[in-house]
Amino acid sequence: MRPQKIVKEMSMTTIIDFLFGPFIDFAFMRHALVGSAALAVGACPVGVFLMLRRMSLAGDALSHAILPGVALGFFVSGLSLVPMALGGLVAGLIVALLSGLVARNTVQKEDASLAAFYLVSLALGVALISLRGNSIDLTHILFGTVLALDRQSLLMIGAVASITLVALALFWRALVLECLDPTFLRTVSRAGPLAHSVFLILVVLNLVGGFQAMGTLLCVGLMMLPAAAARFWAKRLEALCLIAMAIGIVSCWIGLLVSYHLNLSSGAAIVLVAGMFYLASLIFSPRGVFGQKPNRAQHKAA
Amino acid sequence: MIRTLAFVLALGISSMASAAPLKAVASITIIADMVHEVGGNLVEVQSIVGPNGDAHSYEARPQDSKTLNEAQIVFINGLGLDPWIEKLTTSSGFKGPLVVVTKGIKTHQFDEDGKQVVDPHAWQDLSNGQIYVTNIAQALCKVDAGNCKVFQANATAYSAKLAELDADIKSRFAALPAANRQVITTHDAFGYFAKAYGLHFLAPEGFATEAEPSAAAIAKLVRQIKHDNITALFFENMSDNRVIEAIAAETGVRAGPPLYADALSNPNEPGATYLAMFKYNTDTLLKALAGK
């Protein structure tokens, strides 16, 4: 009996040490977990809305669109993070709002107008930097890593997540309508443009805050992958958002453990774990590849 | 003494009036600065690798060939630091003397990518710097024998300054407690400095400055800092300082700004001459090592 018990206890402590030890031993691991989880809380629901609006690639586009603002911030006050992030925020907002405006008032769809504006913005940024003859990779300096979060970065991510949650709560109904049936919203209320603008601001806020603290890949990955995975498990918007948040937070935790135990870049590890959740959902969910096929398949057969 | 000086001065002035300055080229800025000190107004020296440049990975420009072609004497460090210059001198048609200024220096080996090679950064010890100066003066004398006395007087005066700074730095580091002498750095250029002034420089284990680090790499470095009683961190070429600052915050050690290793700085920065570079590096190291 006794030796067995000891073995059991030993294996329990090793498991606990494996799962929690890194966070107990190192402050930078605790900061990484808290910061990335806070980002997930704000960015995952935003990702769900982006997905439902068929704008899943907007995050990537906007990560390029912020370049001219970053460059101007750099010209004004040198290699200082706050002006560069603010510049990026303004440039991202201009691109997002202009493309939204074009999509709303012309025949062009939002993905096309966003592509047009982000490419112009990116080219403007490259031109600005070449004007100064500076070969510094500004984006590299702006984009941090999740393992180096200081107090200031943590506070910023916390603020972004709080603002996002409050704004989502306040504008929830308008956002849902605007996202699912914009024509209907336009006929019953004038809140449409406002909701649309609030949403775009939230997208840019989460992206720029996330880029500055932990890099593009982690930020865009954490925004879109949990949302895409959640789509296999739920239909209702509230459930989608909650599931996406849960997948995002668990991905951060497991991803940081993977980065610690397997010596992998932490941003990539977190995104890969979120990707695993997506693949698992794709395979095992009742709505996934092996689940019940929607009616389309029956039509084809017939 | 005064008579010799007056004679030297007169000689210098007369030759200045009579001939254009000797055209010299050095491979790196540090040697160029020494040549400038020894040659004074009689020598016009240019460095192939510019301020803040990297001699190890230098890629020659067409302009360098022209510079070398017009040179009357070329100074190099040797010891594997600037091998590209030999090819460049041959192809440029340079016919004058190629002077290896490290002749007579006691070298040591260091580990580079797993191989034991001679550490070329000999100038990082001021007593080696004095050997550089002697070699430079001798070589200048061979090319311009008429001004030899000026060169030698300049060299003696400059060497005295180097020796004075050397003694000063030694006494300042000697005052440092033995527990505060461990530094982790990505610079591989400070082997001679560490030996001369009694410091211990360790390389960070398994930590690449270029790629985004993993949690494992940072944890390993944190453990190493705690285990080896490190007092300060000096990382070069980090485009993102936040990782180093996070490590410093985690361990309570200080992270210093980059040191000047292979090249002097621009004139408006604190490491513009060989002497200034040494003063800056010493001050920076001592500031970081002074206390946890």
C-alpha cells in the first residue's frame, strides 16, 4: 500500500510542478499569463464579431496599416513607445473608419475597401521611412514579446480589455444587429453608423495594444483562432464569445507551458495551441468535418 | 629635454611646410585613432570600417579600393579580425607596407562557434594598446624617416597617457568587491579587458539575441544569473531591450547600455577615441557593478 501511495504523491507533485511550477518560480511567466489572458478576454469576442462579419483577415491587414502612424510617431519623438503606439492607433483608426465608410456608402464590400486603404497606408509608411533614409525596422521595435511585459504594458492591456468589455456590454444589441442584419438596423434606428464605428475602434484598440505588448502574430492569432474554433460548438452569440474567451485563455496557459518545457518561441507556441483547438474542433465537433453534414450535401447527392 | 622638443617641433613644422601629409589607411577606427595620435599633422589617416561599424562582417565597397590604391601605408589588426583587407589591398594595386599592429602581443584563445581561435580584440587591454602604438611609430619611421623623431615623441607622450589611464582603471576595478565582478554579456570582445582588469565575463547560455526568445531560454538565463552571482548584464545589438529589462527585473541585477567593442563611435557620442572608449566602458561597467 505504502510505496504505491508515495509513487502516487510523487507523480502528483511532478504534475503540479509541470503545470504550475513555471508560474510559481518566475515573475515573467506570471506576467505573461496574466497579460495574454487579459488580451484574450478583450480580443476573443472582437474576433467573433469580425468572423461573423466575414472580416477575419482584417487584423492582418490592420497590422500593416498602422505603419505610417508608427513612423510619424518615431519622427516626432524618436524611439519612444507611447507616441509610436498612439501614431499607430490613429493610422489604424483612419484606415478602418475610411474603409467602413466606403463599404457603407458605395457598392464596394468592406474587405475590398479595407484592402485598398491598408495597401495605400502601408506604402505611405514605407515611403515615409525611406524619406528619412532610416533602415531601422520600426515595426520590430514596436512589437513586443509576451515574455517581457512590464507594469506599464500590463496596465495597458488591462485597460484595453476593460474598455472592450464595457463597450460590448453597452452596444451589444446594436452590434449584434449591425453585424447580422445591417439593413434592418438602418430601418429601425440611427445607431448603425455609431455601432459600426465603436466596433472598428475596438478592433484597432485591441490590435495596437496587443502589438505593442506582445507582437502581431500572438495578437491576431489570439483574436481569430479561438473565435473560429468556437464557431464549431455554438450558434448563439453569447455562447460563441464565452467559448472563444475560454479557448483563448486556456491556449495562453498551455502555450506558455509548451514554450517553457519545449523551448519554443512563446508567441508562436500560444498561437499553435489555439490552432490545435481549432483543428480538434474541426474534427470532433458535431458540426465539424465528420459531424452531420448540412443540407447542402443532400442537395448535391440528389 | 626642451631643446629636443624644440628641435622636434621645428622639424615637424619644416616637414609640414615641405610635403603633403602621408596617406595612411587603417582597417578599423580604433587603429586609425592611434595612427592619428602618433602621426599628428604629418599623417592623414582613414579607416575602412567606419564608426560603429562591424569589422567581423565588413563588406568592402568599390570606394575602399580607391582609398587603398592612394594609400602609402596600411595598418591592420591581424589575428583574424580583418582578413578581408589583404585581398582588398592586392586587388586595389596597393604597393606599400602592410603593417600588422598586433606584432609582439601575447594573445589568448577564445571559443567561437565551438572552435578555439585566437581572440583578435587585443586592444581591449591598454597595455596591449601601448604595443600597438610602438608598432605604429616604428612603421611610420620606415616610410618617413625624416619625421621619425616626431613620431616617436608623439608615441611616447600618447603611451604615457595610455599607461596612466591603465593604472587608473586598474585601481578603480581593484576597489570593487570580489563578489561584484561577474558580468553576463553577449559581447565576445572583452576577453583581454576581463583578464587585464580582473572581471569575469560569461556568455548567456542558449540565448540568441536575434530570434524571439522562448520561455525556456529566459528561465535558463534567470537561473544562471542567480546561480553564478551575476551583478550586471550587457547585451549588444538588442533591437528590443524589453526582454533584457524583464530579466533584470526578475533577478534584481542591472542591465547596462551597450559597450564599445570593435569600433569607435561618431564624434558626438561618448566613445569617439580610443581613450574615450576605454573611459566610457570603464565608467559604464563600474556603474552597473557598483551594487545590487
